[in-house]
Amino acid sequence: MHIHIENDASGPLALHLSRERLQQQLDAHPKLRSHFTLTENSDPAQTAPFLANCDLLWSGRKLALDAFSTPRLRWVQVMSAGVEQWLAHLPKGVTLTNASGVHGDKGAEFILMAALMFNFGIPGFLQDQAQRLWRPTYGGCARGKTVLLLGVGGIGAAAAKLLTAQGYRVIGVTRSGQCDADVARCIRIDAIDDVLPQVDVLVSTLPLTPQTEMLFDRRRLDLLPARAGIVIVGRAAVFDYAAMRENLCAGELAGAVLDVYPQEPLPADDALWNTPGVVMTPHCSLDDHSAYLEGCLEVFIDNLVRYRSGDPLRNQVDVERGY
């Protein structure tokens, strides 16, 4: 059985999986030793012949697989959690697994930090600092405040644990209305309107699917109270950014901590740069390059064992649901 590694030549070397490193992992596992052959490539011009002859694909970059001949391909392991671009071009019968959960620890810390920033008025203080304004405000602790957590997968569940330990009342939101995360309660995604007026912090870790696209349109954003802050670390297209900016400018939201954007890199003339109450990070706040490749590789090795045994794979993407 042949595994092909497709690395991203434009990406950081810390995220490149070498053939030698994967071979070492395979050789160290008695159930995987001597069962696979390997190739590695980082030149897009050379991708086609490699894909034509592989059974399994590890990919560190997005590929429109339907543009290639892949007669033997059965399973693709990707290094991202979001997979909407993969699903649009996934050949029929090919299994897709993602890196869900690998971002968990750092993502959870970032979300907790963002929630606490709102509690202590940091977005407003940063704005005042830029204008050299001395305007003290006084508030209480985070305990008892409500966080609405959109999505409780790998990142969301880890965040729920930290937020709950900090004293927040966390309401999880899932497609089914059920989850095993450390939350006060969990509701269906179609029941969020009733709780939005109670929210102090809205956190989105949602993937982009037909159900989540523009889930937070102008109408839903208007249901949030003026004290609410928004944290977005999932897909940007879940939100109407133009409407969110209008509400921020009007003082109808407390602020926003954003790690993702409708266009990346964000154009220098985009109005979001000067929006009051916005703290921006350039789509990097969940990634830890010192540990990310190792986390993805752990999922892949475990899945190779499962694959050979005929057991269900970890992080297998439901093509119909989109995640």
C-alpha cells in the first residue's frame, strides 16, 4: 500500500512531513512496519504523477482532487480542521479525515483570554490608549457571566472546560443539541435566538457548511445585547462582517476578537482595521507550529492502525454534513 506525502512549498518548514519522519513512525509500530511504501513532494508541477499512484494521501496543502487522475486513492488525511474546499472536489468513494482537535489546547487558551478581555474592557482601553484618553471603567469578575459557544468539537470542548473552570456559564450549541463537553447546557443550533439576549460573550468555532453560512446575519446580531463581545476563530463566512462592524461602530456591541476574515490577508484599506472595539489577529492564534505537525501525525498513525484493522477512523468527515 502506497502513501504519498504532499507538502506545501509556501508553508513553514515546521509543518512539512518528511518521508524519513513518517518512515520512522511506521517502523516503530509493529502493526504498521513493512506494510507501506512512501513518496514525498512539495512541487505543485510534479503532483499529478504522485497522486496517480497512491492509495493514501497525507496533504499539507489544499488540492482540487477532481482535477487529477486518482484511480487508487481511497483515503486523504489533511492537516486542517476546516474541509469545505476539500469537499467541493472530493472524488466519490474517497474517505476524508481532518485535524480536528489538534488545535484544542491553544485554541481554548485563546478563547479564554478573549472572553476575559471583554470582562475587563480591554478592547475599549486599547482604543482609548490609541487616542490618549484616560477613561477608567470598573467591573466585576467573570463568574456567572454567560458564554454562548457555537460548536463544541475539539476546540470548543477544550474551551468549554477552561471557561467553566473560570466561572462562566457556558451554553453549547450543536446541530443535535447534545454534547459531552463541560457546559451548563447544550441547545440545538436552531434554538439560539431565544438565548442571544442573555449572552455576555459569543464564541464561534463553527466550520463552514450550508447550514452555518451567514448563520449570524444582521437580524441575529441585533439580538445580542450591547454588553456582548464576539470571538470568531471558526470560519468567517458564518458571520455578516459588514453588519457586525455597523453594530460595533454604533456601540451596540462591546467588541470583537477576530482571528479570521472574509478575505485573507485583510486588505489594507478594509474598514475593519479602524473599527472601534476590534482586536485582530492574522489567522494564527490557534496554531502552535512547535507541536502541530506532531499532533497531526499522531492522528494519522492511529488512523493507519484503524485502517488496516477495518475499524472506524478518527476525525472522519461526514460528507453530507460538511464536517
